[in-house]
Amino acid sequence: MKNKVVILSSGHPPRDERIFSKIGYSLSTNGYSVVICTSTEVLDTSEKSIFFDCFNGEKLTKREKINKFFSILSSHSPDIIISSEALPILAAHKFKKKEMNSCVIISDITEWYPENVAFKYKGLKKWFTYSILYVFNIYATNLADALIIGEEKKKRRYDFIAPRKKKEIISYYPRLDYFPLSKHQIKKEELNLGFTGILSHPRGFHQFLSCATLLKQKHTDLKLKLTIVGKFLSKTDELLFSRWESIKLEIVVDYSDWLPYERLNHKLTQVDIFMDLRKLDFIFNNSLPIKIFEYMALGKPVLYSKASSLVDFFDGIKFGKLVNPEDLNEIISAIEHYLDHLEDLEKEGLRGRKLVEDKYNWDFCETKLLSFLNHIER
């Protein structure tokens, strides 16, 4: 048996795809003993040889949450601690200092932090929060021994604030066994549009519904279906969707709540085009979205907001269309192009699938992760 690893998170669910299905599963199947500890729900079980020791920290203060993480770390005595956020690093550092000086602390960085917290506010509160959390992030990051980072753009920040820390890019690419190539007969008179993820205005869900409405109004004979998988973060968004559904547009809607990672592809096999019309703010314009690689793996074309991160990363490779998320006419024109050229749906979908098979799948990330751990364990 190799070393014991505890994965900590103060913000993700226990079965989060990166924590559980990717990093946790890869380590477990390669001989590591893996424990997942999150503060988002109570869970005490084992699954796929991974043990969950999770608690609900919703009503705990930050100090109490840190102490709870520390207590759980003490009960498992890990050799490696992987933290998904800055806060649990404080508990990991306390454990290393008091109980196991030889343990290695790794910060897993996938978010633009502190922007993901501070930019929810406005005015002075936004920038005050940002300043405080930025300093805290510098402090917490430098308590870690090494960093794994989701993409190159985020790495540049950490090269600046933690220049001496060992780093590796471990990206967001999908597991191919969970996202096999999905092919079905495409018909000109039918269209299935897909949307997955957070069902909110910033994520482009409202625009997705508006596009469906306009498309159906322009093409009344089109049998239009929407496949939607995700969750609402606010009652306002949920109410908007209910009101939209109540208008008889003759659009078939297949809605599912959040699905486990390994079951997601079964719901998406009949989708013709996936759409993500997220607002191009700082975070979305500078981040590689996880979902785009999952859609590519399924062999489906995508209509995505024209984020600079995607333009730079893919450099003109055509597996769909990048559009202005605010321009409904441009988006509808892109959909109409596919309706008039069904061969492009299959051709571009297969092009995306080949990219994932050749370069953008989790097998490559797993190899890098295992090599990095072997290196820092020495």
C-alpha cells in the first residue's frame, strides 16, 4: 500500500467530479489509501475503495471548521493532504506542525480566488473583500508544500505569489470511460439543444431559453427539444424557468436535477448541439470551462461564448462555434447553419472527439498527477 491521502474541501460536495471521480479515483486505483473530507454534508461511507469522512459545517465559524478538519486529519494521519480551498490549508498546516511534520500539503487550485468570492459584491465592499482575501490567499498558499493548478492562466498568478513552490498543471479533462462517443441519427426536422451546469443568468441559462423561444418562433415546424441537467442557485431563476415552461411554446423540455458524474452522459446522448452562453466577466473570460471538454468527448458540437481563454487555447480549431452571448441573432444564425448543413454537426463533433482522445482526456492528467506525487514524496 502506498501513502494515505486525505482530500479536503470546504466548498465542494463529497462526490465532486474532480475530487472523487478524477483525483480520488486515480490515486485509489494506483495504490493510495484515499479519504475525502468535505464540510458541505454529513457522509460516513466507502465507495470505490474511497472513504468519506465528511461533516456539515454550515453553522460553524471558520475557526470551528478548521478545528473540525484538524480533528479528522488527526484521526487518519495522512502522508499527503490535498486541499481544494485556502481555508482547509490552515487545518492541514496545524496538523503538520503538531502531529506529522513529514506530511506533504498540496493546494489544488481550480478557481479564480478571491474573485469567485469578492466579485459577488459591489462597490467598496467588493474591493475591500478582494484585498483581504488576496492577502489571505498569499498566506495560505505559502503554507502548502506544492501546488497543482487547473490551467496555465491561473498558474501565472501563483508563479508570482508563491514563486518557490513546486507546481504542476493538472487540468479539467474528462474521463473517457464516463464520456464515450455518442452518435445518433440526425434529422433535419428535429433538434435537441443541451445545457448542463448552474442554471443562472451569469451562466447563460436565461439566454439559452431566449434562444429556444426565438428559434421556435422562426421555425414553427421544427421539433425542438431542450435537454437540461443542473441546479438552480436562487428561487428567482427557478421561478423564471417555471414561468417560461408555463408558456405553451410546443418545446419539449427534459429537465433533470444535478446528476452524478458517471451518470451524466446517459442523459446527454441524444443532444445535437450543446450551448453555454455564459456572461463574459473576468472569471469566465479567463477560465477554461470543464464542460466544453465533456461535450467534445461525447462527439457533439458546441456553441460557446467567445471567451478569450477559449480563443487562445484552441487557436481556431473548429469543433463548434464561439459566439457573442448577448447577440441572439448571431446565435440563431449559428444554429440555422447546422440545420442547413447537417453534415457539419457530425464532422465538427468528431473533430472535437478526436482532440479529446489525442490530448484532452484525464488519462494524461492522471499520469502527470502520479509523477508529481512521486517526485514530491521523495
